[in-house]
Amino acid sequence: MTTNNMVKVYLYTRFERFWHWVQAVLIIMLLLTGLEIHGTYALFGFERAVELHNFFGLSWLTLFVFIVFWLFTTGEWKQYIPTTKKLFDVIHYYCIDIFKGKPHPIRKNPDAKHNPLQRMTYLGLAAALLPTQMIAGLLYYTYNSWSVWRISTYLNLETLATVHLVIAFLLLSFLIIHVYMTTTGHTITAHVAAMWSGWEEIEEGAEIEDWEKARVRS
Amino acid sequence: MKRLRFTGFFCWFFIPMLCIMFFCSSGICAPQEIEEIEELAPGRKMARQATKRRQLWITSDHSKHAILEQEFASGPEVTKACLDCHTEAAMQFHKTIHWTWLDPNAPEGAGIGKGGHSMNNFCININSNEPRCTSCHAGYGWKDNTFDFTDQSKVDCLVCHEQTGTYKKFPAGAGNPVSESKVFKGNGKTYDPPDWNAVAQSVARPTRRNCGTCHFFGGGGDGVKHGDMDSSLMKPNKSLDVHMGMDGQNFDCVRCHSTKLHNISGRIYSTPAVPHRKSLIEDDLIPKIMCESCHSATPHKAGEKPNDHTDKVACQSCHIPHFARVNPTKMWWDWSKAGKKKNGKPYMEKGPSGKPVYHTKKGEFRWAKFVVPEYQWFNGSIHTLTARDMIDPGKIVKVSWPVGDRTDENSRIFPFKVHRGKQPYDKVNKTLLIPHLFGKKGSGAYWGDYDWKKALAGGMKAARLPFSGEYDFVETSYVFPTTHMVARRDDSVKCQECHTRNGRLADLTGFYMPGRDHSELIDTAGWLLVLGSLAGVLIHGFGRAFFASRRKEKNNDNK
């Protein structure tokens, strides 16, 4: 068995790490308060749960605006361009090769932070699931203005609440898998440490193919 | 460089802002600050302003009127003296429900009201029982259906206006006080003739005691009928009623039940107290009978969620968490159990609350204290059955019910006391029956002869209604809107008492309510997904650990 030398690369910038962790806290708090509002359990008390949920929801919305702005101004949005190339290799890796101790088919690099499976997942989250959840949340929040805005005939609170809840379940499921996936690095905590410090240890000499690159350097 | 600036902006601006917002929104500020902010709840401020400078002046001292110093022998003589100056008073009063006991807004001859054919599930109806029931009539001598409702001298001014507290009508005297001392067997108390001059000279605007003399004792005893009105409101404290509390605003009943030409504001059967909810700012001539009159429709602090509820939830629903908070109120009255005797004699049995739980004359009772109301849609109108209405004895018969539904913009979710019981009905005609209850032995009255058939025949005959002779008992319900005993702000109903799976509003269907409603299917599917994810990653993780340790062993073996 050959062991490659590990080198450290600066993968996650400060703002990226900041929004990742704030978003993590917000999602957890929103799930915690949201499920209480849904009636699953009693923790903060309904009134406090609603207040907190509104606060965290609006905070997230504000943060999300900055995230999207950052993604576009830095060109980092290209990291999320979906691809099917090597997608099945990645799936094959997580289903079979990972148990055999084989290396990951995709190496991390500042120009290609995400493997094809991550790209799909994160794009789906950032472009579809999260905006839908935020719009549903905002509409829920403004329920009492529906009649003034003349939209009450097109909307139904029960349907809206159901959409909001279904996405919440999907996010909770994502959270569980996402947290688990952080343990699949070369050590259990390697990925978490990288997301905290910004520096990820990768194997030396990993080749990045052109199609993977987010930034085209001049 | 650029990146650093952007990040710097976030670290130094966004995070502190987030923290400030969090602390402010979650109320982790100094308690003093909170107190100051909450004082500003606009509805409270407005109501305080409206009631702050109350000055009533009177230009007449009734103890100096010569006409009230003459010798009086009866109520009507006093009334004639009153009318000598207050020439229009009796004519005004004759038009009000306090005199007619009929809904003035109902069509002529409809008989809506306790003076007509309207029913309840207490003593059921006054026909044939007048002398007992009309001890609460603001008049003298309504002893049967020959009473002359046009006689001005029969108006009882004193019961509402005298302030000595000594004026008592005899409980079975058709509204008359006694002319010589007499014991009432029903309660064992001695009733003395009033000191007519003293009571006549004491008159003033009605106080809580004047109204309470009848309204706190409706149904023949303290707290029998209303759950939110009983003798505890004679001298209440603020925690029993924030408006009437003697340690607070000390309101009399007429402070809110504002009165015009002897018409006291309030709901009358199916006629709501007011046609529209308005505040005094919108119309300063409206009666002050609604909460909105003084507190406005959005009384809470701007941006507070309760303001979003006022279009569908009545103030009372949250601000009266329980009724009968001091004295017990009657919740159940089963007439079918009446008539049992001990050693051939009628008897009465008291329960743990000190209130009767059995009475040979009346049947079985249940009482309750600190009762959580039942909630129903209500637009201010209550429909009450008459003895002429057909009923379905196969179901629990609603003798009265609140009118309203969710789509009606005047309707709100409103708290009610629901009094249940069993009462007689006609098996052939399918109507509720009026029993002749009050009367001596041999009169055919139930309380004299304990014979239902005779009593029902007598009652229906007096009401000029048919009776087939076939009767049975049916379970019934009767509603009282809960609007008094408004609790202190801190005691109001908490959000999670309704926004929960089986809360106060569990029975109100037809609309989605967060915390209460959920789809079993979505919830199950959602949790299966979550548990599936958890199981998946656990299996995957164990698999990795297992194969890793096997590889390690293999490597060791190879070495």
C-alpha cells in the first residue's frame, strides 16, 4: 500500500466558513423551533418558539441574500454547476469502494471543491429547496396580510404549512447525512476541521481536470 | 484585499447586529425596560385615557324631597312618588326587556323571551310559575298571565336604584316585598318589610349590587346560571375582574352596560349588543358594551401576534382563562332524577362544594369551579328554542346555541359556559315541555304533588300550548357567553393552550391551526425519511468500521 504525502490547501475562505456555520446554527434552530410550532413537542413554549422561529428565519433570509451576492461576485457559483461526469464513480465509491479503503475518485481543490454528487445536492438545496422554504416561510409569516394583498384566494394555509413541513423533513434528513459525510475524510474529523480552519489536507499531486475547475485562470 | 473587506464587514457588522436583534426580540433586556414598553400597549392606554377623569354630578338630593317623606305602604306608592318628577321614566322602562321579559326586536307575538315561550334547562319556563320567577322582575305583582303590563305604578324603581342594601323582594312574592315579616321556606331566611322612606330617599345610579341582586342569582341561587357572574363580583378584586376589581378601576356594571332611556346595552336573545364593533374614536355615541369600544380592535403593542388574532378570536377567549373562579357554578341539572324521597319526605343532599347535588323537587345537580370554557363561533346572536319548536329527541337537544361561523366576518371564536341536563319533552308532539313547578299541594304543581303528568299538563295549559300526555326526558344543552371575570394580563390564556394537539380549540374544525393540526400521512412519511437517513448512515458507518478493522487484521497477517 502506498501512502501519498498530504499537503494543506486553503479551500474555504473566511466568509464561506462564516456563512456555513451560521447557516448550520440557523437551520438547527429553525428545525428545533419549527417542529415545536408543528406540535411535535413542547420546548420553548409556543409563543417563544414562534418568536424565535421568526427571528432565525428572517436572519437566514438576510444571510442568504449576502451568500447569493457573494457567490455571484466571487464567481464561486461555478462550483455548483451540475455535471454527471464521474457522478456514478462517486456513487460507486460511497456504495462499495469506501468499504474497501480505496481513494475517493475526486480530489478536493480550491478550483473544484465539490464532487459531482455534492454539486447536485448543493445546487438543489441552494437553488430550489431553500428558496422555496424561505418563500413559504415568508408567506406563512405574512398570513394576516393575505387579504390586504388580495392573494388569499390563491393560497391556503394548510397547503403552505404542508410544503414548509415537507421541506423541513428533507432538510433534517440532509443534515443527518451531511454530518455523517464529514466523517468520510482521511480522518473522522478532517472535513469538519477544514470547514473550521479553511485548510483542507489533500494528497499531493492530485490532478484537476479542466471540466472540474470553477475558475478559469487567465 | 477585496475578500478581506467583505469578510470584515460581516464579522464586525453582521454578527453584532444579529446578537442585538436576538436579545431584543427574545426579551433578554432589563425587566424595567420591559415594564415600560408594555405599559405602552395602545389598547390599554386608550382605555385608561377614556376612563381616567370620570366625574358624575347630581343636582338633586333625594333625602330632601318632601314627596319621599310621606308614609308609604307598598312599592307602587313609592313608584307614583318617583313618577311625579320623573314623568317619562315608567313609559321608557315599559319598552325595555327588563319590563316585558320579551325580545323587543322579535316579531310581535313570537314570544321570544322568558316572558314568552323561550326555554332554558334550569327551571325551564315561567308560565304557571310566575310568583316565584318574578321575584326578579323589576315590577310588582306579576303573579300570572293577567298581569297588566301598561300599569306605570307597577314598575319597581327601587330594586335597581335604592342604595341602602336593605330592600328585598320576597322570593315567592311575584316581585313584591313583604308587608309583614315572613320566612321563606326555600332558604329559611326571614324577610322584613322595607323601610320605604329610607330606601326611596337613597336612590342613585345602579351599582354592582343592584344588578347583582338578580343577575348573580339567576336560576334561583348564587352562580346557578352564568359561569362568569355570581356573588363574588359584588366585591371583586382585580385578579377576579380587572375592570370591576375594587383595588383597580372599580367599575359598576353600567360603566360598560351604558344606558339610553332605561335601555341597558347588552345582547338580547338573538340581537347582538351592537351591530358593529367600533371604538369610541370611530363613534363616540356607541354603547361601551364591547371590549373594542374602549380598547380598539388592535389593542396590543404594534407587531404583536395577538393583534393578528382579533379578527377571528374574541378578546374574551384569551383574557378569561376560566370562569367561576371563586364560587362554583352549576354545570348539570337532571330533572329526570327528581321525585325521590327519604322516609316519604322530600330531601336535599349537599356535595363537597357545599352546594346541593340532589333535591327531590329538582333532581340531580353537578357543580364546578375554575371551569375551562367551551369555544364556538359567535356573531353576538344566540338562538333559543321556544316550547313551540320541534326537537329531535334522538340527539342532545340544543335549547340555545351561538349563531356564527368562520366565514362570517362578524363572528369570533368565543368562550361559553355550556349548561347540560335532562328535561321533559312531549313524545308525540316532539316539543320541549313547560312544567308547572311552583304551587301548593293539590294545585297540580310538581313541587306540591310530585306528579310529572299533572305538572306538565298544568304548565302547557298556562302557556296555551298543546300537550299529548306522553312525556319523557331528553338531554339538553344551554349556552352562556363568558364575558365577565376578565383576568389580569399575566393570567391570560397562553398560546400553547390552543396551539397544541388537544388544546382548548380541539373541537373547532374547518380551518388549519399551527400546532393543532397535522396530517398523519405527512408526519409519518417525514419521520420515516429522517429515521431512514439515520439508520442508513449508521449502517454505512458501522460497515466502514467493520471493513477497516478487517483490512487492518489482513495487513497485520501479511506482515
